[in-house]
Amino acid sequence: MSESETIKITAEDGYVLGGTLLRATDSRRVVIVHGATAVPHLFYRRFAEFLQSRGLSVLLYDFRGIAASAPKSLKGFAAQCSDWGMLDMPATVAWVQKNLSPERIYFVGHSAGGQQAGLLEDASMVDAMLTVCAQSGYWRLQGGWQKFNVLLQVGLVIPLLVRLVGYLPWSRFAKAEDLPAGVALQWARWCRHRDYLHHDETLPLERFRRFSAPVLAYSIDDDHWGTTAAVDALTASSYPHAERRHIVPKVYDIDRLGHMGYFRPGSERLWVEAVDWLVQQ
């Protein structure tokens, strides 16, 4: 059993996030895992335990509105998708600095968790970031028939359900957490535009130009949601200095990965490469 503790993180606006800290014997190097949209932080537990076994302390947490960071009811809960990058991510960095005083802070961003790191007002404390399937959500960049499913969801289904129910009841249709209304609607707007979040003039987009930490951006061959084109688009617009790598599952004797499989048990060979890259930065 790995050493872990349940933690609470207070964001600048006073909202309290729930998470888990897996503390290594030596806490000089800390990884903060920023999860995908509607994915609870405990999904990343096995990945975090692997990092911990390699001497890295790991902070897992939920964005506001998700799992351990959700209010009792999402109806009337005010949150935007961009709050995750502008309020929640910096809160985790501040918590790590205060409580662990590490020499190095690394980010691992899965999907949405890698998309928004550039919204940090001060990213100088981030020493390196690894992203997995961090893609532009623009519907035309998705693979095969997936693009038309995404267009239907972001153009009709999500706006309609949010207005009918008061939030996005995603858990009724998929293995995902429900989303606050503002999060779902802002994300759907991004997905309808070719520039994704970079078309949103309400965001401090100039901050992306100041994100200078080394970035390794992974795409996965059988991911129809985060296609190579979608990951390339996000990387080019957000982290143009990033190193790109493409994972073909069969090369690693893995049958399939898709959008979520990188973090599931059986992908340990991929994790070794990730740890090696992080600690070299």
C-alpha cells in the first residue's frame, strides 16, 4: 500500500478542491497531475503510484465541479471551464510550494489538463510538462465519424441538456462525471471553433507565450478524440516549443489505448519513458 493522504486545496477565490497526495520518501520532485474533462482524480491512482515508486511525490486532484471537488448539487453552481486553468491549476502549484517546498515541479496534463496550463498567470515554477492526448477539441479535427458525433454533441445535445437540466448529466450516458453548466457550455463553444480556446477573447491568451517550460506532447495512434491533427493543432497554438512524440500501441505490445488507455494498468512501459523524460529536465 502506497503512502497517501487526502488533502484540501483552497483556490484564490476561496473554492476548496479535493485531492490526494502520494508522498515519496524524497519530496524534492513533485508531479501534479491535471486530469481530463469529467475524469475523477482517482482514475490516475495507478499511474501516480508508479511515479511514487520512482521517487516522485504526486498530487492528484479534481477540478472544481468534478468528483471530490463538486458541490452537493451542480444546479446553479457557477463555474467556467477556464476556471480550471486560471484558478485551480495555480492553486495546486501554490499548495505544493507551501507544503512540500520542492526543488522541481512537473506537470502531467491529460487532455483538458494539458490544454489549459498556458493560462497560468505565473508558470515560472513549472519545470517541465508532459501532455497526453492534449488536443484541440475543434470538431473537424476528430477522427473518422467521431467528428460528426462531436458536432452533434457540442452543437445541439450539450446546450439542450444544460438548459433542460441545469447542468450536463454526462454520467447518465457515459463513464464520466457530470459537468457544471458553465463548464459544459464554454467547452462546447470552444469545440465549435477552429481555434478552440484560442478564439475566446475573454481569456488572457497572452499568457501562453510566457509558458516556457519544456513540454513533451504525446498523441496516440488509435485515439479518435485526440487525433494527431488535433494534438498538433493544440501544440502549435499553445506550446510551439514542445517536443512531439506519437505512440503506436502495437509497438509496445499493447492492443489498444484510445483516449484513456495511457493511464490504465498495462501501460507501464510508457510510464517508464515519461519518468525518464521528466527527471532529465
